Amino acid sequence: MKLFDVYPLFDIVPVSAKGCYITDDKGVEYLDLYGGHAVISVGHSHPDYVKKLTDQLSKIGFYSNSVQNPLQEELALKLGELSGYPNYTLFLCNSGAEANENALKLASFHTGKGRIISFEKSFHGRTSAAVAVTDNPKIISPLNDTIARTMLPLNEVAQLESSLKLGDVAAVIVEGIQGIGGCRVPDPAFLKAASELCDKYEAVLILDEIQSGYGRSGMFFAHQYADIKPDIISVAKGMGNGFPVGGILISPKLKPWFGMLGTTFGGNYLACAAGIAVLDIMKAEKLVDNALEVGNYLFSKLAQIPQIKELRGKGLMIGVEFDFPVAPIRKRLLFDEKIFTGVSGTNTIRILPPLTLTKNQVDLFVDSLVKVLNKS
């Protein structure tokens, strides 16, 4: 059997990693400024993280359903404390797509409505949430009864209100910082207006912090720059530092009932151990503060490069847009300078490194980028 060929792959085979570096099977070391789509939060192979998972695996690796798992409660408690949401509740799942599916289901159940508003260039997972409101609010519809979606321009308050006025909107879902959309940041005033409009028209505000959350923006969640409290926050990516973990943080105004949501692997022992290790390391090493300080330093250094058309983002989630295709630049950075970066569309490089990135590593990257650009 062969692999289903849907991903273009570089001819590089990683065999080990530590901190912000990856080493391949030929002994070549690469600076990792992408972290597997913002997954690596506390650095590759952090010793405390490895120990936590190894110790847990020696006891029990997996069980999640119908029994109590004290690690779930510990994870929820620590996440509430560090994120600033101690009075919210946590539903655990396995990925960002699953987190958003459950967020949309929960919004539909709560409101009795079936339309979702999202925004241009947004990305909330490759699967559709299968929700249709029926006479019995506890019935989840067949998979072919998908929710209706409306996509609006980001930051357009008037169009958002016009759509909400129709009265059939279950939820407005927006990323704290757009990921695949090239690190576009919603205006804080727009997020405040969206929050107020959702309250006014009885819709649920969902903040997708799957990529922008967990300290990456320089605050625990990117929406906290706007000083709002969404009804649901979806998380994944950096939550497990590479171990598949996802979840939604849920406002006290949304009430659960047995059977409302479900998951097979969500909240298993290893996933919780990974999540707890990440939070403990982030707190001990002040990685949210580091993301802000080093991210600002990186932004200031990049702002001095004349070939860059636009810089977007916050903290260590930065989109670097050029007015020409970036594929050749990325390849030279990777194969000549040994630096991994990401991409958004044709003209934008995305920087999503571990939150342990240092200013010296920023200098190395910026010097390499300038060298590559001057050779172009």
C-alpha cells in the first residue's frame, strides 16, 4: 500500500529534535520557525514534557469514556488559571477540527438556530459540523444535514449586524488571528462590536484560538487584546506540544446535559498528561511573556527589510507578505540556510516557532532572510 498523495513533501527526514531545532537523518540541523503548524509550544523534546508523558505511559496510556480521570480535572483547573477563565468549563477532544465541530453543535443546541457566520480567509477545520435544529433539541441530525454558513468580510460591523438581524444565526465564529488567512488580526473594536451584537441578537460568539491561542500572540488568547469574553473558545495546536489534544472552553451561560457532546479519544490520560506538562512549562518559563518580547523584537527586525510589503500578526504568529511568490525564498531558507518556515497563499511566509525562541535565533533568521532576498 502507498500513501494517499495529497501533501507536497520536502526530501528531509527528521530523526530528532530539541528546543527550536530539528536534526535529519544525515545529521543536518535546522532552525524550526514553523513548529508543525504552530503545534510546538514549549519546544521540541522538552525534558519535563518527555518525563511527564513517559511516567504516565508507564501507568496507563489510554482510557477516556465513562470513568473518572483526575488528570482531566487537573488540566481544566490549570488551564482556567493560566488563561484567565477559571469560571469556564472544559470539553476535551482531539483536534482543532473536532473542537470547532463541537463548538458549533453546542451553539446550535443553545440557541435553537442553525446558521453560522464566519469570515473571509478564515479556516476552522476541513470537516463540516453536522448540525440541524429539529423539534427535539437533543437530536443531532444526520451527517448530510449540514448547517448553513454565511461568510462576511473581516472587520465589517454593519454587514455582521445586517446578517444577525435575520434572527436565525446560532453563532459567529472568528479566529483570534487568522492562520491560513495569512495572520490577519481582527480589529479590537470589531471584536468588541461582534461580542455586543451577539448578545443583542442572541447568538453565540466563538473565538477560534486553535492556532493563535496558548500564548502565541503574547497573551494567552489573542482575543484578550480586545478585552472581551467570548461564549466559547476553541483550542488545539500548541495545547499538547505535538500530542493530539483539543478542546473548547465554555461560558457558564451554556449548560450541559448528558449525551450533548461526545468523543472517543478526547481527554485520555496521555493527552491530559501532555496538556498539563505544557501548562506547567509555560508558567514556569514565562513563555507567554517570551512570545511577546521576542515576537516584538522579530517584528521590529523584519520591519527594516525593504522587500517586505506587509507585516501582520502579534507575538510569535507573524505573516510576512511580499509582492512576489515566496516559494523560491522558502526553499532557499530551507536548503541553503537550514531554516523551516511556513506559507500562506502565494506571497506570504508564516512564522510560527516554538514559544521558546530566542533573540539570537531571531537574528540568525533575519540575517539569513536578508541574504536570501539579496540573492534573488
